[in-house]
Amino acid sequence: MRIGVLTSGGDCPGLNAVIRSVVHRAVGDHGDEVVGFHDGWRGLLEGDHRPLDLDAVAHILAAGGTILGSSRVRPEQLRDGVERAREHLARLRLDAVIPIGGEGTLKAARLLSDAGLPVVGVPKTIDNDIAATDATFGFDTAVGVATEALDRLKTTAESHQRVLIVEVMGRHTGWIALHAGMAAGAHAIVVPERPFDVDELTAVVGKRFEAGKRFAIVVVAEGAKPREGSMPFETGGTDVYGHERFAGVARQLAVELERRLGKEARPVILGHVQRGGTPTAYDRVLATRFGRHAVEAAHRGEFGMMTALRGTEITLVPLAEAVARLKTVPDERYAESECVL
Amino acid sequence: MRIGVLTSGGDCPGLNAVIRSVVHRAVGDHGDEVVGFHDGWRGLLEGDHRPLDLDAVAHILAAGGTILGSSRVRPEQLRDGVERAREHLARLRLDAVIPIGGEGTLKAARLLSDAGLPVVGVPKTIDNDIAATDATFGFDTAVGVATEALDRLKTTAESHQRVLIVEVMGRHTGWIALHAGMAAGAHAIVVPERPFDVDELTAVVGKRFEAGKRFAIVVVAEGAKPREGSMPFETGGTDVYGHERFAGVARQLAVELERRLGKEARPVILGHVQRGGTPTAYDRVLATRFGRHAVEAAHRGEFGMMTALRGTEITLVPLAEAVARLKTVPDERYAESECVL
Amino acid sequence: MRIGVLTSGGDCPGLNAVIRSVVHRAVGDHGDEVVGFHDGWRGLLEGDHRPLDLDAVAHILAAGGTILGSSRVRPEQLRDGVERAREHLARLRLDAVIPIGGEGTLKAARLLSDAGLPVVGVPKTIDNDIAATDATFGFDTAVGVATEALDRLKTTAESHQRVLIVEVMGRHTGWIALHAGMAAGAHAIVVPERPFDVDELTAVVGKRFEAGKRFAIVVVAEGAKPREGSMPFETGGTDVYGHERFAGVARQLAVELERRLGKEARPVILGHVQRGGTPTAYDRVLATRFGRHAVEAAHRGEFGMMTALRGTEITLVPLAEAVARLKTVPDERYAESECVL
Amino acid sequence: MRIGVLTSGGDCPGLNAVIRSVVHRAVGDHGDEVVGFHDGWRGLLEGDHRPLDLDAVAHILAAGGTILGSSRVRPEQLRDGVERAREHLARLRLDAVIPIGGEGTLKAARLLSDAGLPVVGVPKTIDNDIAATDATFGFDTAVGVATEALDRLKTTAESHQRVLIVEVMGRHTGWIALHAGMAAGAHAIVVPERPFDVDELTAVVGKRFEAGKRFAIVVVAEGAKPREGSMPFETGGTDVYGHERFAGVARQLAVELERRLGKEARPVILGHVQRGGTPTAYDRVLATRFGRHAVEAAHRGEFGMMTALRGTEITLVPLAEAVARLKTVPDERYAESECVL
């Protein structure tokens, strides 16, 4: 069998572990040939690729980033490119292609699959917002990095007697905010799923100070927004890919809380550091399992599917289902944080 | 409501997070009173306890160990102590007791529950070997510590051109060996579930050297044993609690592999470092959820149950089910490691 | 002997280790009594204190922050407070006071010493900018945190094909930028000691892209400034303590580099995370040694001095010398980074 | 100029950083050519080498191990090999050779230098026992790994109410034991420089238990020995290189302390994990500086020298001085640990 693999979208710890696992299973066990497309969909659309043998994936299991590169492609570029993709697959005599990527990539994968191309997707998002799988690799690492930062920031907030508003990743969902906030014992957690009332938030933080505490940590997902009219708020607009731009919610919230509480409040934006570098053991194992099962699906001819974790097992779910809806933080999970706003 | 809590058995990252969560939910939200028994079952049998308010659990979320202490108690001590436990619960006017512990503790919990005491268990094992739950806190931390050690050892094995036999925890099951081995890219993984054939293992490692590689990492669970007759092997006997003693499998294996391969082979025993210290974010979140749900179960009067993770949800399972059987590494999971012996 | 201790200024990993060491040496070895003043100089000026015995400093060696709290005090407040400080020392029958703090604190310490009070200072700055000592605790931790972040950011910059401008602490000196940049292999390092020419910086980064590299990491100290006229630049002004405000150099530089290079450039501001949390082993050892030697100096009556590291030895230097000049990055050290602008 | 480089002896975090720095400075700045010898002295004696250009050292700054490999060579092999080394240098037209290694390597370097070969040494030892330099890279990483392990072990020792005897590296000197023990707050530190009296050690640990503490951590360097007659003790003999073998002091001490104290005592041997993996920022900076200065020395023709850290500066010291004596832990430094036996 000949298999193509590509990585698309933002950086995510575990991408290399998936690539390695695909090659180990396909080349090492099945005697397949594997090629890697460069820079995600661009490589597939332009036929830009290189062969991947066992040596090519030595030493990459624990490495962040992706040895294949990545890039963002606008949906319409891909729609127009289906035929070109088909030609390149034919020319390269590929029997299957395994795209590893987030929501946009999986939608593109479905497009190709609907056009009859032999696709098995591997979901990738540090945001953990794909409903069809219990977990995605990268999320655990992102939460770990954010938690370690929060552990450090707590002592500084306390020494300086400040409110720290710590912005973590999550444009549409608050999973990183929820988990890192719970893991670090944040005093308030603000998620995109629930527009926050700044009066309530002020009250929560204010109560801590009244009780004699001298600092507070508020974790806020970058996509969180105030309830309309609750406070002045500038949105960030959208970029050329149609994605919402960063609005700087922590910065805006820090100004507002400082004004209302009369306490020093400072924003801390963790940023890209959450999505790079060596993956946790959890993410390496999950990524390795995803890669292996994607190859197995290809060998069984189960195309149009995506690997998924359900409980402790890896299963396959239709790509159609995978992108049907976002996995948002439900009220019961948010309640478990004891930080309900 | 008045609730007692205790921690029993070996150290496990996340114990303090459970205690904190129980107190936060019970005292903070429900207005309950909570007491903590000292040193596990000993505290309950002797009525040795202290009140736990919100201040008592400040700053412990990320701390390893247990603020309540722990101890090991022989099963027969507990059997004889049911009536004393009942008296202490009555005297302290406790409406529920939440023991946090491993297989032995959950068996004891069931004993008390069968005797009519109001018990909600919280499972604890770094070994991840309780079948009724998808995961237990402490396991992720143990795997993380072992993986980090393996990452470091790999460079040394390579520089020194050696075979390193790295012994990780797991007396009866190989979960830590499997996950850490997969996460770190071990070349062989030896688990208690499958007595190993030393000829096969020698062949696997030998093939690497023949292929020009200059080192190998073998991960072995402490409870792993050679297939009978496959090599000379001393077992460790049993201790006063009836637990199997440490047999030093890595040490014995290193001698055997060095002799057979003619390559330097060295044992590394990771030991206690896997079960102490600050828990990972994953374990802190799971522990926090377990603590909260145990309190909720007590408030709903659902006794004789244990908290469990199923997929992404916390559920309750009967204590009877919890201890019915060990969760061992199934062949399909072992196969995913590409290290099948 | 009776000794007072206080911590002043911004958070710094190792403060608790000094406090613990002072108490261990004074109380444990000499049989002294120690009191801790709350919130730095404020505590001394108001006589707000508590006794510190051995139990009070258990478990704090590895903890970030300071159990005594800290605060910033304006120089004139202190000048006016010398007599009050003298009264409180007399009332509390203190034979020595050990202030732990940065440049401002050591200046204040000198003021009190010149007024005849028995002071032994312990230098504290994550910036490493005190000339009289080879190193200060906190710096190694800050560099470690920044380096770990840079390690992670490198993979993301590469995957995303971006220029990342990473802003680290250092208002007046570039030590953190220099060390973290060298440790992580940054492609350009910008320090306050050398106003940068944005043309040169653009050329350095541009050359990388011309050579086929697909990303670049620029490390910039928060106090760095462009050579006058080299690019539009807004300064941050000064705050009520007379300290320069944060100018957002990374943000301004990212806009400028993106415009000039036609490559995506993004700022990452590491911020407070560099100055909180558990200290490295290096910082714990240095802090412990400083604490001990400060007590010894007090016992020998060597007042008006500050502890300092010279080579591998702890010595005492006059407070006057300690604050005479800032330790800036000399050209030869900057040259060692291979990132000369 | 043409420069040869080799790494010899045991693994040490920072070796790759030196190699990279040599190549960056020599090839990148001076336009030199650099070759790397494989497996230490073996490569030089056999002329086994490869060219090292800038690409060859990309991505290795933070990597543990050595891309050149290492090996141990008996002193007499080297003595007999001087002429062969001379021939290979001549044949490869090398103007300088930079061996990176420990005491044995530096002695060999001196041998070659005395025979007229153009040698500049770079000292390498995780043990920190070379008197001519304030510090060597690798030591900080080893201490950091040991400290992190001790932090974790403390909670387990406390939960299990045990004495843990933690064995760290250090055959002849106790620097790692001293620093890690101080950083982690060990209750006793045992170093090779001072044969310990087991009665005293028992008294120190016993006193803790009498004072109501429930655990103790003893850090012991692998080369530590009891005062003669103080307890039964098996030594490990010597290996083929004339090095003392591992005696298992922690294991022997645990048995003895358990017997004497009537408390559970367990040995933990940290082992190889201390000498592998990614170096700390401190070690990466020091290694990078050493590499650069070695190249500069070669360009200035300063042969027969070794790079050294003195205070904050890198200097050169004669190889003769470098190996004249071991840097042992002096009594005053040991006293600072508050763990004097």
C-alpha cells in the first residue's frame, strides 16, 4: 500500500508522534510506502512531498512541531483544488491519504472524501473541541503548560497583592481554561460558552479580598466575551481566513477590574507557549495510537472516517459526524470548577 | 451533614486534591462539617481525627503526599474492627465516610458498607489497575515521571552504547510500563501480564545492534517474570501484608542480557520517585472531580458506591464491582506498543 | 540575639529559602529569636511583625513567593521613616535587621545603616544587575522559565513559519535576555544596554529567510529601545514610584518587522511567570547560603554590609558598594551570544 | 584553520552545546573547517571522523548525549597511541584538537600536549570535581534532576513514614549530594570526603523521630563510605579501567539504619537519569561559552590549556594545573548544609 500523510493548521504537540506512528505501522509492520506532503494541504495541492522511511522518523517522538511543516489554506482554495488533489494522488499512486488537523482540516478531509478520495482523518486540536472524540492530543500538553504557569503566577500574585487575569487559548470553547483553572485552583474561570457578567465577576473577586485574601487568579479563555452591555468591549474583528481575531479580553478585563476593585489587576497572556514543544506522555501515547489506527483503517478500506478516543479505546467515526458540531463546555462540567459565573 | 475522609495505602499524587475537593464541596457549598482521620484506617479504628475546614485545605491542591497521613492495615485487622469503626462514626455523628485508596482499601470499604456503614469510596492507584474506572489519579503523574526519566536515559544509553533495563512500578499490571514505554519509544516493554521469554527478548534487542543501532531501552514492570524455565529467576517472596516483594527483575535481566548479548547492560530502578510529588494537571482535575462527586453521592445517600471515570463523565459504580477484578493490559493494547514479546 | 527579617520589592524565587535559612541558622544553631516584618518596609515602619520559629519555616524551601509578604515603598517614605524604624527596633529589642531586596531595598538598607541601625542586607533581583555580587538568586529560575518557553516557542515558530519576538524581563539590563537567548539558541538578542538599529535587526532576520530558514526567534529585554530615529517608538512613561513603565517593545517591534520583512511576526510577552514559583536548585542553594552568612555577619557585628557571591565563595561587601552601580551586560559577554546587533 | 573535536567519558548534559559552539565559532565566524572524531579517543587513534558544518549542529543545543559518541579508553592505550594521534592529525591537516572530557580525558590531553600536539581541553564532569574551574557544565543539570527527585521523594517518605536513603552520583566528591541535599532540605548528607560514623547518622535521624517527625531523607554520594569499623561494609572493588565499582552504599545503609532505628528504611538509587537528557539553561550557557573560548585559544595558539570559569569570566588554565588535584567539598561548604556528620 502507498500512503500519504500531511499536517495542517496550528502547531500542536504530538503531530510528530502521529507521523512517526503512521510510518512505523505502515512501513515497519505492513511493508507499505509512505510519503509526507509539505506544509499541509498546500503540499497535496501542489504535489510537494518527500518519502518517509523509518530513519526519517527517528528521534521525533518527543519533538514539538511537525517535520512536514504546516500552513493555513482558505476553504475555497481547497474546494477548487479537489481535482488537483486527485491527480496528485493518482500520479503518486497513493492508496490512502491521512490528513492530521483540526476542524478546518477535517472539513476539507470530508470534502475530498465526498469526492471519492480515500481519506482517513486524524483529529488535532489543542482546544479539545471536537465532539466526536473524548480527547485530542495536544490538549493535555496545553493544559499542563498553562497549569505550570498558573502555579508560578499564584505566588507572584500573592506577593504583589494583585489580581492576575491569565488568558489561555480557546477561541470558541473553554476547555483549556476549565482544566488549567481547576488544576491550579483559580478563583474565577471565564469561558466563551458563557458570556460573563462583569458585575458578578467583580463580586466574586471582591469577596475574596473582603475575606482577607490578598490576591486572586482569574483564568480567561481568549474567546470569552462579556455579556452585552456589561462592560465596554472591543472585539478583534476577523482575519483573512474568516477566523475571529484576538480581542485581548484579559487586557480589557484587567482595566475594568482594577477600576472597579481599586486593586492592582494585571493581564498575563500565555500565548503560543501553550501549543509548542515536547508533548506530555499522555499526548504521545494518544497520538501514537491515532497514527496506528489510521493506518489500520486504511488497510481495511474504511475511508471517510476519523480516529477517535472513546473511553479507553480508539474507534473510527465518520468524518461527517466529526465536524457536525463543536464540543463545548457543558454547564455540569463548568459547575465542577466551583467557579460558576 | 457530617462527613469523614481518610487516605489509605501507598503514596499517590492527587490525594490532597481529593481531600481539598471534598472539603470545598461539603463545607464550602453544602455547609457540611468534615473530619479527617489520621493515617488511613488506623485513624478510623482508633477514632484519631481532626476537623477539616476550608483553611485546612488551602495550598494543598498541588502538593504531593497526603495531609492526613496513610498507613497499611492487614485485612484481618479491619475485619475485626468493623464494630469499632461503627462506634467511632456514631460517636463523631458522621453521616458518611469517604475512604480514598486502592484495591485493599476498596475491599475494606466494601466490608464496612456490607456491614451497613455509609461509605462512598474514591479509587486511588498509580497502577491504573481498577477495572471499574477508565482512569485513576496518580497514574498520569507516574507515567509522566517515568517518561521524563526515560527521555533522559535514552541519551545516556546511546552515549555509553548500552542496554538499559528500566524498572517501573506495576506489581500485577503493566500499565505504567506500557504507557511510559510507548511515550518514550522503548525498544521492548515487559509486563506482568505476559511472562516473557528471555530468548525472544534477547533476539529483539540483538536485532537492533545487528541493524547498526548502538543502544536499547527495555522497560520492565517490577512485577514482570520470565516464562518458567526461560532463565534463572529469584522471586522476592511475600511481606507481612501478603504482598509480593520486589524481585529485582531489572537487575536479574541485566545480568542475563549482558551475558547473552555481550553488550553492557545496566538496570535502572526508578522506584518511589514515581509515586510522590506534585500531580500533573490531568491528575489534579480527575482527583478534584472524584472528591466532588463523592460528596454528591453522600448527599444523595448513594452508599456502597465508588466514583469512576467513564469516557469524560464521572459516574458511580458499586464497590462490589470495583474490586471484582483487576484491569490488566489486554493483548490489543499491548500490541499498540509495537513491543510485543 | 534578636533578629528581624523582611522581604521587599517584586517577587523572586528563593525569598522563602533565605527566610528559612536565617531562621535555621539563628534559631536552630545560635538559639536566637527571629521576627519577620510583614510586607517589607511597611512592616518595619509600622512595627507589623510576627515571631518566626523553626515550625514557621517548615516546608517553605521550595515554595515561591514570600511568607512575609512584600510591598513597594517610595524612597521618601523611607527617608521619613528612619526614626520610626529605630523606635520599632528598640521596642522589639532587635539586635539586627536583615532586609532582603533589590536595588531600592539595598539603598534603603544603606540609609538605615548610615543612620546607625544594625543592618545586613541580602541582595535579591531576578535581573542579576547588582554589580557587587557574581549572582543573585531568582535569576537562574527566571532564565530557566524563559528558556523552557523559548524551547517550546521554537517549534511553533517553525511550524507556523513566523518571526516570534519574545519579550523577557529586564528593564535596565539584558542578563535574562542574554542567558535565555544563548540557552535557547535565539537568532537575535536585544538588550537595553545597546539601543538597537532596526535596519540591522531586519537584516539579521531577513538573511535567515534568504538562507532558506523558515522562522526566527528574537529575544528582547522589556527595557530595550531602538536607536533614536531608527523606528517609531512609544515609551511607557514612569509610574508613581518613578520606575519606567512597560513600553511594549516586543509588540512595537513585531509590527515593524512584519511590515519590513513581509513575514508574519508575533510578539510573545512572558511576563510575571518568570518571577514566581518554585526556585531552581541553584537558586535554593544560593539563597540558603546568603541567609546563613547574613546571620553570621550579624553575630560578628559586621553591619552595613551585604552578602555577595564571588566565585564559589560567599563574602560580605559594603552596602555602599552594592548600590554604587548597575551590573550591565559588557560587550564581550554580549559578543559570546553570536547575536551582536 | 582546521580543528578536530571529540567527546570522551561518561554522558554529560551540555556536550552537544560545546560541539555546536565550537562549530559556530570556528566555521561560522572564522571560516575554519571542523571535523568530529567518533567515540572519543578511539576516533582520534583510528582516524575515524566526519566533517562538521553548521547544518550538522543544527537542533542539538538542547539535546542530551553527544552526536559524536563517546567511549572509555585505558590510559595505557593512549600512551601507546600518541604517535598514531600525531599521524592522524597530520594526515587530516588539523591545526588544533579540542577534547571535551573529564579528569581522564584531560590527563590524556596533557599527555598529547606534552608530546607537542596542539591541544585545547574543555573540562566535562557532572561531579564538579575539577579544581581549576569554578564550575563544569552538566553539574547543574545533575543537581536539578536529583533535587526534583528529592522533592518528590519527600512526600512519599512522609506519607509512608519512612527513612529514604537516596544515592546520588559522586564517586570521589560529594558536590551533587551537597547541592541537591541543600536544595531539597535533606536531613542528612553523606559525602565521600568524610567517612561517616553510622552511630552519629543514626542519632541524627533518630532525633527527628523523637521530635515527632515521621520521616527522614538521607542523601548519600555513591562513593561515600563508613568510618572503618563503624558498620559492616562491602566495597565494590575496581573495574578494568581501574575505577572503583559501585558499592551500593545506600542499600547497605538502609539495612543498617532500619535495624538500628526500628523504622522502615529504603534505598533509592537515582542512577543514570542524573547524567542524561536536556541540559539546564545554566549548563547550556556555560557549555556554549567553553566551546567558543576553546576556539579562540586555538586561534591565538594557546595550546596545552583548558577553558575554565572563574567568577563570571571564562579563562584559560594550563592542563597541568587542571589535573593536579581534585576539587573536594571543603569543611566550610559542608557546614553550610547544616547536615554535618
